[in-house]
Amino acid sequence: MDTTKKDQMKRGEFLRNLGLSTSTLMAFYCLGTTMTACGSKDEDPDPNPNPNPNPGGGTGVTGTTTGSGINFTVDLANSNYTSLKTAGGSAKVGDVIIAHTNAGAYVALSKACTHEGETINFRSAQNDFLCPRHQSEFSTTGAVEQGPAASPLKVYTVTVSTDGNTLTVKA
């Protein structure tokens, strides 16, 4: 019976013992050089390279969320978007901000302020949208309530499924 303990050296420690500096190691890494001779070919370096941030529920959005062809569906039962089921809730999806207004309606507007492109926020207490950079305010119809923004926000069509579990946004 062999009772001796075998010491194993990690790859980085081995390379440092060879006299390679941190900058040399970074150069190997940045150039994409891989040193796989120490591992098995059958070994998966990352068994889950794209982990699902919401196991069992997906991202909660399907379709096109950016550009000129906005057309997507939001799963309101998904934990990322359950806040939209309550009046005053909002969510940013791609190039769009969706809000559940205090009146109970859903609105979807472009999320970029028309002044300098800063991402706007929904203010549930005021039932409007505010640009945090220069304080432009927009109504739930996208109209400018207070500048410096001079142009309204783009408005998207919103439809809610009859069961209230999905919301579709279209250009």
C-alpha cells in the first residue's frame, strides 16, 4: 500500500517556477494561447458556459428588442418582469422602457432621452418619465413635459394577452 501523498502543482504555479512573469502569462492569455496538454481531451472546461440567470424561466423575453424592428413578447410570469403586473411597475427591455401606469394601462416608449440619449426612468409617483442627466420629463404618451429635450419619445404599441400573462410590444 502506497501511503505517500503526491503533491500536485497548478499550471500557473508551474509557469511562475519557470520564471515567466505575470505580464508574460497575461500575453499568453490575451493572445488566446491555450495550454491544454495538461488536461484530458474529454474534460469540459466549463460544463455550463452560458448559465441561465433564471433557471426554469428563461429570460422572459422573445423577439427583437433593439433597432427599428421592435417586436417582442414579455412573459409577465417570469421573475424578471413580475413587477409589471402591478401599477407603478416598470422594466427596460432592449431599446424600450415599459411601464404599468397608475391608471392601469401599459405603455412602451423608447428608453433613450431625445436630448442626449441618456436612459430614462419611470417615476410611478408622478406617473411620468424622467431623464436623470438634464431632468427632461416625458408624459406616458411620450410628450415632452419639461426640457431641455424638445422631441417626444417614440411610442410603441402594447397588447396584453387575455390571461394577462404576456405583453407584446411592436413598433
